[in-house]
Amino acid sequence: MSLVRRPGFPAHRAGTFIEFDNDYALVKTLAPGVVRGIPLGESRLRSRYGVTVVGIKPMGEDFTYATAETVVEKGDVIIVTGKTAAVEAFAELS
């Protein structure tokens, strides 16, 4: 397991990766528009992007677990996990 800063990853997106295996990673990133404003359970992120949001840090608050009822807002930092390529692609969305 390694904590890495991915080369070329947009600095404003946070982009800190933890790689658990050759093809599985976790990333801390700013929430892109595709996930904002609706409960995570309705967002279909896993089927659309192949990722799961496991944690959230709303602006001005502490990190907490994400649930199906969690609604992500602009400026929130999220923790996303999945296959490395899927996580990288999702984290690059704006």
C-alpha cells in the first residue's frame, strides 16, 4: 500500500491517492458536478463511473462516512474508491 501524489493530477482537485493493489485505489478529491445535489444512492456512480464514495468532508465540517442518503454539495471533499483507472477518471471530472 502506498500514498502517492499522482503526476499530472490537477492540484486544485486534491488528488491524493492510496493504491491498495495493482488495480485498486482510493482518492481524496473535490466533488465534481455529477455527484452534487442528489443523494448518493440515486447518483448511480458505481454503474456510471465504477466508483464508490465512502467518505465526505462538507465545507467547514469534519470527515464522515458517506451513506446512500448523503447529498454532496459544491466545495465538499469526497473519498472515492474503485479500480485505479475509474478512480483517476472520476477525480478528473469537474
